[in-house]
Amino acid sequence: MKKSYQSILFLLTLLILSGFSDVKSQPLIEAAYPELGFSQPIDFQFANGIDDTVFVAERAGRIVKLRNDIEATSVFEVLDISSKISTSGEGGLIGFTFHPDLEKHPYLFVHYTSPDPFRSVFSRFTLGDNGEADESSEFILFEIDQPFSNHNAGQIRFGPDGYLYIATGDGGSGGDPLENGQNRSTLLGNILRIDVNNTDPGLNYSIPADNPFVDNSQGWREEIYAWGFRNPFRFSFDAETGELWVGDVGQNRREEVNIVEAGKNYGWNTMEGSLCFDPVSGCDQTGLELPVFEYGLDGSQSITGGFVYRGNEVTELAGRYVYADFSGGEIWSFAYDGDSAFNNQSIDNLGGNRIVCFGEDQNRELYICSFDGNIYRINPSVTSSLEEDDFLPSKIRLNQNYPNPFNPGTVISFSLPESSEVSLTVYNVVGQKVVDLVNRRMSAGEHSVNFDASNLSSGVYIYVLKTNSATLTRSMALMK
């Protein structure tokens, strides 16, 4: 027993002394329009049928267009609704999109927050022959009162089915105090889906006939496509498969990516990622969809959902989901095989530049909006370095259990950069094995395991993660 305990202590000491180094690949991000500056650019779009032009929304209420060229030197105003905007909290002009058939429906759709009362407004503007929108042409589709100034979500986007998809947050504050995430009688905390080409009685739009809760008798909102979200600020459709990818901002432990399907529940606030939101009281995961990818808050705290890359200039990213973190400035990508995410890799880090959105141009090349006033792109002239550096994968990580100290249950989480045989074992302080929590092969990505210590005595326990390439150790305290 003494020998086992000494071995564990040796491993713990080795971990502390050696640490891990994060090796960065060559910086690949460059300014897309170096001669231009924007005021908190917050969304980036193109319009079908308008070649060589992209559109940028600024948070204060302006949408501009510009020539999609690195040598562009000027922008042209399309719409200015700053007089209608409240930028309180997380508000502002936070999403826009064009009708996919502009020749027949010359409309620009916007999502912004407005004051007195603070609310989200979803409306359309008519585009004139000059490609500009008159503020007086506004037609409001609907509004949602916001109980708090955060978690307003943002993205609006037409799906491949021609319907308008809308992301709404849980209403704000912290922890979803109004329980909107699991309440289908509210429009908050959902992905909504509406038909803007038709109207139903009493509505300025219609409900698609195949929405999951059409004609329900429980009082659930028929606009809901999927629910159980905290703040799904940015989402996108895979241009090849049509899959709906959503980045949902977490509370304080998990940021997550979901592939969203009709009628499914994505867990908030029962779950935060794959973890119980209240790990002490536990949770029932029955009927909940867990994320395809998640990460812990190690210097990052707000995911910015991105795109599955379908462009041609950066072949190393083909088919990979590219995303970032608003707070940390890190840009990553991971692969997905239809079952699990794997091979998460760092692309670059913009440091303190707050990354607020990704966008595509007509060729499906990716652009990155930052609150530093710049729009960035991945520089295709240096992409050969990706293959040479192989995007050195993220390190294996064993996180501190939460809560700690705990009684009687806690959650142990860890991340794997690649598929591996894994064992996760708990020992007492004299080196006796208490329990094997995991002993199997696991896929790359983030994982979490519940540890129930109801039958154990108070004290310090040690948990050891072993993979094909590493052994990591941490301690935890049970206090009864």
C-alpha cells in the first residue's frame, strides 16, 4: 500500500514540476480589409445574386457594404437604425440576413434590441433599386420583451429549406432564474423557425407546417424548432450537408457546440454541456441532447460559433468546424465523423481581440469579426504551414473536480486530443483503490464522469487518469 501511495505522490509531483507546453502553429490570420476600420463589427453576410460584395453590421446600428477585396478602401451605407437601438448589456444590432431570393423578395431582415422596454425586435426592411434600405420601410415581424440585458442571442439566418431560423437566449441574468430554457411556452431559450413569405391569422409570418409543436395542446409556442439553450449567439448551416451547427455560451464551466435537430431538447438549465448544472442535487438526462463538442473555461469563457469550412483556399480545414472564443481570442477547428468530434486543433490566437462572429463569402471562404474594429481571414498564402506544423493538437487535460470540496457527489472532467484507452481511478490517501470510474476506449473531446461518494468517509481522495500517452493526477476533498 505504501509503495502505491508513493507512486501516486510521485506522479503528482512530476505533473506539477513538468507541466505542459502549448505549442502554437504559425499565425495564419490576417486583416481581410487592411485599409478599412469598423465600429464593433458584429455580423458578416453576403447576398445571393450580388457578386464580389459583402455586408457588415456594426453593433450601434449600421449595415454597410464593400467590395470583397483586400484592397478595398471604402464602404457604402445600406441601413442606419442607430436611433432605434439599445446597446445596453449585450444588446445592439446583433444579427442580419438577406432573403435568399432577392429578385422576388428584396428584403433585409434584422435582429436588434430596443429600449423602453428593453426588447428584441425582429423586422424586415425593403431594399431599393440602389441596394439601400429605407428606415421607414421597416415591417416588424415580432418582438420579445427581455427581462435582463444579457443573453439576447443574435443570429438570424435562412436555412436550406427557405425558412428563417432565429436564435434566442434564455432571458439573461445568471443560471436562468426564470427557467426559460426548459419552458416551451416562451420564445426565449430556443431556436425558432418561421415562414416569412406567408402569414397566419394574428401573425406577421406563418408557422411551417412541419414545425415540431404545430397544433400542440400544451400551450407550447409553435415557432420553436428546438429548445434548451442558454445563449446560442451564433449558428450556421453546413453548406454541404445542411446540418445546423450552434455554439451555445455556457455559464461558468462549459462552452458547447450542438448539431441541432427539430423537436430536440439541448439541456439548459438542467445541463451545462454534458455536466449537471447543479452537480450536488444531480440531474436527469433523459430526453436531453448532449453537445457534440465542449470545452472547459481555462482562460476562455464565451464560445463564438462558426462554420463547417467548405471553401477551397484552405484545404487543410476542409470539412472541419471552425469556431472561437470571444474572451480568450483563440480560434480552433475540429473534425466530426457523424458520431463524435475529434482532433481539436488551435489555428491562431488574436489575444485580447474579442471575436464576435464568423461569416462566409460567396465562395464559402471564412471571415472573422472582432470588436477591435477589424475583419480577419485565414491567409491562404501560408496555408502550407498547416500541414507542416500539423496543427499540434490540444493537450490531454484532467480538470479539477467540481464542486470541491464536495458532499456527496462531484463531477470529474477531462479532455482527450485523440481517441485512446482510458482509465479513471479513485484512490484513498493510503493508496487503496476506491473505484474505477472509467476503463474503456474513449473518443477525442471533452468527457465528464459523476462520482458518488455517499458511502465514503470524509477525507482527501486522489483520482488518476491514464491514457495511451499520459498519466495525470489530482486530489479532491470529501467533507461530510
